[in-house]
Amino acid sequence: MKTYQFKAILLNTGWLENAYISINANGIITNISQDKPLEDVTEINGFALPGFQNAHSHAFQYGMAGLTEKHIGNGTSPDDFWSWREAMYQLALTINPDQMQAIATMLYAEMARHGYTNVAEFHYVHHDKNGIPYANLAEMGSRLIAAAETVGIGITLIPIFYQKGGFGQEPNKRQRRFISSTIDEYQKLLEASEIACKAYKHANIGIGIHSMRGVAPSNIAEIAKSGPQNMPFHIHVSEQLKEIDDSIAYLGKRPVEWLIENIDLNDRFHLVHATHLNEKELLGIAKHKANVVLCPSTEGNLGDGLFSLSKFQNANGKWSIGTDSHIGINPLEELRILDYGQRLITHKRNTYYSNEQQDSGSYAIEMATITGRKAMNNYNTAFFKVGEYLNACIIDASAPLLSTTSLKNLTSTIVYATDATMQLGSIAYGKMSLNPQKYHNIKTEFAKTLYKLKNR
């Protein structure tokens, strides 16, 4: 038994001041109270938010963060997502399993430091450098699971079905490490990945389709209908205008329009980015209770565009956040960028939907937490609950701005007016963030890996 004392913890109903949370040896909450227990207490001068859920990650891309900002040419050369993708291919073709694990371990440690306690890993670098499957089909996925275990965060491994180079096009050579040619090949990869997840008690599995352009539409429909129905289903959709134009030319439909008409969408589906949707598509996603995963720092970095959040929320649409290419790793920053983008195009400040009892900060945390958990196949809606694991993002209560703020204004102050120096890390599955020595070792191994890659 272990008990933590916090300055306050955020429950679904609001802040509980001077709160104690007791956990058992497995990290599961046994008591939440304002009454001091008889046993020893670990005092934390911090505010506890529910642990953030990172609903979309490509771990290996952390190795190229910040490297695609050198814009060469006279304005006539491509400088968009598609040119960025070429740089991504180069890194994907280079890394070996050890390097994948080192990069992912560093990334997940940074996620934990910023308050993420779970990650959905949208994983598509499956094969060796020649495009040949490893003896263990889930070799690379196993390395990602090992990285999460080293750090202590939860991972939902989403092995990705990647089949095509574009709508109706064969894959190109730069995509050779990603490819499963048939549904049967993907199912074998999925099965191997599910077995790999059993090595870590905080790992589970999801189904992933790279994109409408990346898999034959008939195969997408077949997997959605006949594949496992007890797993979250993740897919990139409508990130780029070219992607929509190509879909219309090939299918006669926009990507999400096709999904709505051909797949029985429900709340296990998570549509990533969905940047460019028309009103019919927005309303269709919300009607079928499917979810959207938004990655504001990456979407801004790539010049993707802005999701129509206000219309989606007005239709009771549900969304979560992810860090995608990891140009940013702070969940509070993701929430701010998402909100401010909407304010800039609507010229209004209340762009997060909220009722009279809820401010924008509280709404943002609620949506990112509950919908983010669904992306991990966790349908628990209570922020903290007896019988569930203790997962928390800890904010420094001694920070001058926060120590002087009333509980009524605290949530939005944390969301809108803090920076990384005010984050004390996280408690994931009952355990505090990495100790300094372990963190140092992870950084050292990460640095060695990047020096060997010679891409920086």
C-alpha cells in the first residue's frame, strides 16, 4: 500500500482539495479521500490531472524532429507534406531495431515528463532495410513495446496495414519496409503483434489502416467488417487536399464520404487528422459516433490546415489529441494550438464548446482524456476511480501563477498559462516518472543512436 497526497486532484466533478490517493502494490487505486490515512504518506506539492492520452504517435519520426525546416529553392520547388514525406522515407529506410527502440524510449520518456501516461503507436516500419519481414514479424513492434515498458507508460500498439503507393498505385521502393501485400499478410502481422503485447502488462493492440490511399478500398471494408471487433480501429484520413482530389478521381467519392457509405462506423473508429472535411462528412462522423484524432503541432508544422472543430462539436463530435511526428510533445501545448487555430478562423474566443458550469480548460481536458482513452480501448470515463490504475499528470503547485489561483480558475490557468517548467512529470500505473539516473541513461543511448544515424 502507498498513499500520495496532492494539493488537489481533478475529478470529473471538479477539484478535490488536499486529496489523498492510496494504491496497492499493482498501482491500482484503493481509496480517494480528504481524510489522512494512518500509514506513511508521500506528499507531492502538485495538482493532479488525469494522465494524458497520446492518441497518435510515429515514434521513429522523433529522430528527425526539426530537420525539415531548411527550405531550398526559389519558390517553385515543392515545399509541403509530400516533400516532407521524402525526408521521412530516408529515416525509415535507415533505422535498425536497436535504433528504433532507443528513439522510442527517449520519446516515451519525454512524453512521461510532459504528462502523457499512454500512447497509441501508429506503427508501420515493419520489415528490414530490404523490405524482407523479420523472422519475428513483430520485431519492430516488440521494440516499441520494450521502450514503453522501460519508461513505464502504457502502449496501444497499432500495426499498420500499408499496401499501396497511392490510390490504385503499387508501392514505391522507398515504402518497402511498410508493405503487407494482402489481407492475409496483414492478419499475420496483427497476430504476431498481439502476441508481442503479452510481454508487457500495460500493452494492448489495435487495428490500423495507413490511409484510404494506402490500402485498397475493398480491403479496408473487409477488415472493418471481418476483422476483430473488440479493438480500436485507426486510420489517417483527408490530411491533404491532393489526397481528396485523388480519391475523387479514383473512387468518385471524398475519403470520409466513402468511409461513411461503405463502413459501419462506430465509436471504436478513430480518424486521424480529418483536416479537410465538408459539412456532410463532419456530421456523418459525429452521427456514427466515430472519433477524430487531432495533432495540432504536427498539422501546423506540415501546413495541413485546420479541422472544422466548432461545427464538429456542435454535432456532439468527439476528439482526442496526438503528437504524430513529435515536433511538439506537450499535451497542454497541443490543446492551446488547437484552440487558438479555431479562434483565428472564427474570430471568437469560446471555440471549445462549454456549458455554464464548465470552462474551456475543463472541457479540453475532459475531451482529450475520455476520447483519448477510447483510442487505447479504455472506456473508463472517470478521471480517477477506485479499482482503476493511478495515471496522473502532475503540475507544480508552487509555481507563482498557480499557487495564487483559486480552484475555480485553476484548470484553465493550467491549460492556457503554464509551460513545461511547471510540469512535474507523471505517475503512470502507480509509479512516478523515471528517476534521474535512468533518464540520464536513456538520453545517453539516444544520443549515441542519433550520432550513428548521422542525420542531424
